[in-house]
Amino acid sequence: MKQYGFVRICAAVPTVKPAAVEKNIGWIIDLINNVKSEEPDLLLLPELSLTGYSCSDLFRQNTLLQKSREALMTLAEETINLDFPVIVGIPLVINSALYNCAAVLSRGQVLGIVPKTYIPNSNEFYERRWFSSGRNCLETSIDIMGGNIPFGTDLIFQDEKYPLMRFAIEICEDLWSPLPPSTTLSLGGALIIANPSASNELVGKAEYRKQVTSQQSARCIGTYVYASAGPGESTTDTVYGGHSLIYENGRLLKEGERFQTESSWICCDTDLEFLEHQRLSSPSWSQSKDFEAIPCRTICYEGRESESKAKSDFLRYIDPHPFVPSSSDDRTVRCREIFSIQSTALAARLRHIGCKTAVLGLSGGLDSTLALLVAQEAFKRADLPLEGLQCYTMPGFGTTKRTKGNAELLCEELNIPLEVIDIQNISTIQLQELDHSGEPSDVAYENVQARQRTMYLMNKANMLKGIVIGTGDLSELALGWCTYNGDHMSMYAVNTGVPKTLVRYLVQFVADQQQNRKAAEILYDVIDTPISPELLPPDKQGEIAQKTEDVIGPYELHDFFLYQIVRCGFGPAKTFRLAEEAFSENYDRETIRKWLHHFIWRFFTQQFKRSCLPDGPKVGTIALSPRGDWRMPSDSDPEIWLKELDSAK
């Protein structure tokens, strides 16, 4: 999976017994042998895992310290045939000072040793009784069994075959400090932070631990892998639960079950290419590097040469609907926030320009219905009478009774003024003046209707001293699925930041909140109506014949492509592979390839429509406004993107 930027990391909690070094090393070796079938690129073990964390004053005993050094070399020898590094905890004496360390082992060698920086010494923790901080240690190397091993808190380990694989280490309390070493190490280039820990269990502490880990991984724009000592530690005064966590840029990828009595581990794939893209896209990241010199030493190692066919499967969940929370509770919270952003934006615009009238074209479809609901809420927020919200439904050559009827019934139930303006006659006249056949044979037949509607709305807004509310959504903007200077244009576009897959849930959210059940039933029927511009005549049964997704492809695919390409910066080959994984039960690979090709071509060729986009609120991490998030030449060439997709296997 490295060809797509993924590496596999494991956090493991071995069986342990305090001071039983020989037993501990045996359990660790057994664990490594079990984990290697997962084909990890990195394995993390807990703090002081060779001796056990809870040895207390036994850390002053030379017998324990000497035995742990011998165990380290034994374990290093065990890694000689491993193609992934192992991080293990060990106490080490340097110049008459004892340090709580993490050693990195790979292919029979000790690559480097990192000491703990922040030494806890309060409540149940008394580490300063035994250990010194590595912050002020002047030694940069340590002799272990005749080898001169790099030592320090400034070490970054890099796979020489795959340079994106860069990890560094901080230990337990380091994470909880105001200035975690991981911040400096991340600025120095580490994309993965490994934390061997021994964090005990208290009521509520696990959740707080997750919050701290999540926040640090987000702040560092990196992956944070965490492995804490388990129940085998002494329970004289406290209990260790063996909490293991893997976070990526603030998002939990994997969490292990606590309080297990046997050795356990978690593994998942983390996306280093995504993290690198996020850092490159963050101005504060580069500025932070400018403000502070980041002196780190890089230690190269030989990672995995090749991956088995089994590893071509993802060990992580690829969300097919990245804009839509899977949990209904989270979805409700998301929809409420987006709806508030949209309505607040429009209310503010009306107040700022001293406008009391808004003009809206209502088709009975999803987008215009959402715009109506947003406008209604905006008028309430601005304390304006609803009489100022003027709606017009303008049936054309393709309008069906269902959509027209829903538009009329909804406005009636919401007590919003609605006027019906039939545009068929004026559109026919326009086609005749163009010397058009009047047959639905080309795009002019469709766009004449769209532009007539916009012209009517604009002129009506001028008459009423109001503004035209735009209805187009983010997905349509990405695809350019709108008529230039037709529905493409408005005076304020409230849906411009909302992807199509989320529009449906926003309308459902409002419907679920409706006290007027008749209005709610109408909204539910709008949700069930096929997506269509209704610019071509209906079928013989009077039903919608022109279905958007039959022409341009499924919106769930296009929203997925939009997220991966714009939000994550991925190329076509990786986006294609991710889509295969996410939609394996819905679409075959050639169908996915077809619509991804279509998306890329349209995204490039339709940029000219986005270059003159009306104002509208950004609601999520992706926006396509040329004044905000997305600047792209209108005449750029998609050729290399399309070639990459065509050659993707």
C-alpha cells in the first residue's frame, strides 16, 4: 500500500511481570512473532516493557539494569529477520544517571535510543526518585555491547526505501506537558509519533487520554500511535489498563480494548501522503518552522522491500460518504450547524445591504427546497416579515406535476408567497428567434429555459428592490452542472458550500423538526424525487425522464472524488483505488473508472463557471470559491490526470 501513501502501524501490549526480565522478553518475542503476520511497518511496545514499569526502587538494582541491557541485545538479535522496526522500553544508565528510554530495534541492530523528557513526580507517580530527564543530557550516543548508538530526544527514524515513513518518539508524560517534544519532532519532519506509555486507569482518565492524544495528532498534523502498560503491572496502588490508540490528524483510527489479561495489539493503515499534503497546505505549519530552528538527527533504516498480495487490502475503513456522518446523532448535529451557518449568512447579508426582500426560484427539487428553508430561517433571524420572501415556480418543457405540485403545496403550508410563471411560451419564442428547430436535440434547448428563469428572477428582484437567492450546491459547482449565466448566477448563493449527498439530509433534518406534519410529508416526498433539472420533456406517463445521475453519474461517487482530490490532494490512481475499496459492494471498477474520468474532465473544463461565482457561505473544509479556497486557471489541461487514471491498475 506504500504506492498509495499508506503504512501499517501496530501498538502492542505484551504480558508483563515486574522485574521478570527473562519472562518479559519471552512474552515480547512471542508477541512479535504473532504480530508479524500483519506485515506492520512499525511496532510499538509500552514504556519500560522489558522490565515492567512498576519496579519502583528495584530500578536502583544493578541486577535488574544489567539484565535489561542483556535482554535488549537478545531482542535486537530476534529482529534480524524482521523487516519492520520495534520500539521497546528500557531503563539505561549513562554517566551515573538513570534514564527512562525507548530503544528502536531493526534487522538485528539498535538504531537509536530516546530518553524521556518530562519526569512525573506527583500523586501516585514518583519517577524522579529514580530517573533523570533526557532534556539536559549532553551525551549524543551511548555504548551498548560495543556499539555506538545514537542517543537523544532529537532523533527521527526514516525508512531509506520509503522516505515518507518518518517516525519519532516521546514517552508517556511528554504528551501531557505544555510543550510536548512531539511538536518539535513533527516540525522536524516526523509524520508519525510513537508514545510508549505507562498511564494508569482512573475514572474518566481514558476519555481524557484520548482527547489529549487526538489534539496532539491534529496539532502536529500527524499520526500518533500510543501503547500503554497493561494489567500485568503491579497493582500495589494503581491499575494499568493497557490502553492502545492510533490517531491520524485528530481522527481515531483504532483503539484497543483495555484490561486484557493476555498480550494484545491493534494494527491499522495510516495515510502519510494525506498528512504530507495537509502540512504543505497549512501556512501556520511552514511559519512555525520559520519561527523556530528544528535541529533533529535523522537515522535511516532498511524497511520492508516488498508487500505481499494480502497487504493490498486496506486495514482501515474507507468512508464512502465522507461528507455525511454515519451516526444519526452526529448527522443531526452536523445538519443543525450547517443550517445555522447558511441562514445566519443570508440574514447578515440582508441586514448589511438593508434589504427586506429575497427572490427565489422554486422547482420542487432538493436544492431549491433547501434554499427556501434556509431563506425562511434567515428571515426569522433577521426579524423580517415572510411576505418579503417572494417565490416563483416556473414550469418549462420538462416540469412534472410532482415537482410543481410540491413547490405549490410547500409554500402554502409555510405561508410563503408563491407565483406560477409558465416559461414555455417565452422559451419557444426565444428558440424561434434563434432559428432553432424547437426539438430537444441540443444544449441550447435546455439552457434557453434556465436563462429565461434567471432573467425573470433578476428583473423581478430589481422591481421589488430585493436580491436573487442562488440554489446550486457544491457538487454541481465541482461538475459545472449548471447553465452559465442561468442557474449559475444569483446575488447570494446559500447552498454553494453544501455537497449534494448532504443536501438530502439537511432537508430531512428540517422535515424531522417540522411541527407542521403536512409540510414534513411534502419535504419527504421532495427527498424521494429523482434529481433532475427538468429541462427535457417528461416520459409518456408524465414522470421525470431526464435524471441527472443517469447523465453525469452518481453523486455519491462524485462527492467521494471531490473529497479525495480537493480535500486530500490525491491523484486519480489513488482516488480510484480508494473508491474501489469504499464502493466495492455498489459499483464495479470500470464503472468507477468511467465516472472518475468524467469527474476529472468536467472539474477542469468547467472551472470558468467557478471563476465568476456569486457570494455564498463556506460551511465545510471544502469550498470552491475563487475568492477563498480554490484558485485554478480556467484553461488548465487535465491530460496528465486522465492518463494517470487510464493507466491505473
